[in-house]
Amino acid sequence: MADELHLSHYRRFLWGEHGLLVVRGSFAKARVSRDLYAARHGISAAEGLAALELDRGMAAAALSGVALVDRESWGWSITLPGRDFSLFVGLEAEGMICGRTGPAERERGLAVLQRQKPGGPLVQSTYEPPNADVVVAIEEYFRKVEQVPTRVAVTDDWEGALVQALPGGDIAPVAGLAAAELVALVDERIAAGGLEPMHEVLVFYECRCSEDLIRAMLSSLPRPERSGLLGADRELSVECPRCGREYAIRLD
């Protein structure tokens, strides 16, 4: 069933020997569901380096979300230093992920993460990515904001692993490994029974936007502002800021 629905399987483990939290998963199937979503809704796909970094960002964000004990909704807005594009990645508590590219609004890098538990307040963190690699930018959040030693790795074939130190844990065994080496080491430890299974999550590409949601948002605007947006024909083309899907909304 997971193959038919293009669901990516992510697993969380405890590496008790070193006091580490480990997440292992592949983003390959979720990329297929991304392409199907874009075709279904007529969304123009990103191209070139922007498309590659968006996919790598979603893969890294999926690993980060599965690492949480208490599930949350995350929204990453990232401009990488020296790049002429920006990235948005949204991850919902149930494993739904989406993303899009946009123009860069500044030369220096900037990363903004908004986190929210179901029913809880919105928490925002802002920091500067250390370089133009989006996976490193997401890894940097844990080091700089959470101050938790963390490695996040995504390989060229979309295999991924996250290793994070728990209180008193030692991340030294994985600190200097390249992405493929880190994934291979995690797989070896899983095969040898050295990691204790904790939790599993299925990640899939979809967006929570809908015509009803967009209509409700427009209807909540003050009447003068709403009238100014709609114009004489009472119809407005609205693009979802999270996935790029377009809606033609008509209000009475």
C-alpha cells in the first residue's frame, strides 16, 4: 500500500550505546507524490539548482520532524547565501509535507522556522545559514537555536539519516562522516540490532490548502480591503504560498 500511495517510510531509533536519537528514511517516494500533486493541480515545477535544493530541504525537514517525540507543524522559510531563490518547506504533524521556491529577497542567508504543536502557540526562530547548502542550514537550526549536537544527511539518491545527541550523549562517532557514510553506518547498526526501534512515520507530499480555506481567508478581510482586491468582476486569482496551487475565487 505504501508503494501505491508513494509514501516515504521514516523510522526513529535509540542508539543507547552513545546516547543518540537516530532517524532513518528515504525521500524518494515522496518526490513521486510531489510530481503527481503538481501535475494534478497544474503547478509549474521548479528547475535547476532551486529544484534540487527544495527537494533536499524537504528531505532534511522530514528527518527533523520525525525526530520529535511530540509531533508539531513546522514551516521553514530559507534564503541561502549567494542564491537567487528562496525556499519554503511545510511539514504537518501527520507526516504531510509540501514546498515551493520563490525569489530571494536578500543577498545574505536567512532561515526562519515556525513551529506549532496542535492547539499550542506559534514559536518562531530566526538565524543565518552558514553556507549555501540547505541540509546544512536545517542542521544548523539544532546546533544554533536548540543547541543540540545534530547531524543531518541526505544522499544523492534521497536516502537520509539524522543523528542527534540526547542529554549526556556523544555524537563524536558520526561527527566527521560524509552523508553516504552516515547513512551506511546507520543501516549497519540497524541490521546488527544495535538500534532500538521507537517510532515510525509515513511522509507524503500534499498541502492543506483548499478552496474553502482560501475563501474563508478572503471573507475574513474587512469589506473595503476585500473589495479592493476583488475589483468589479468579484473574482480573484489566489496562489497558495505553501505549494503554489492557484485558486480562482469568486465572492458575492
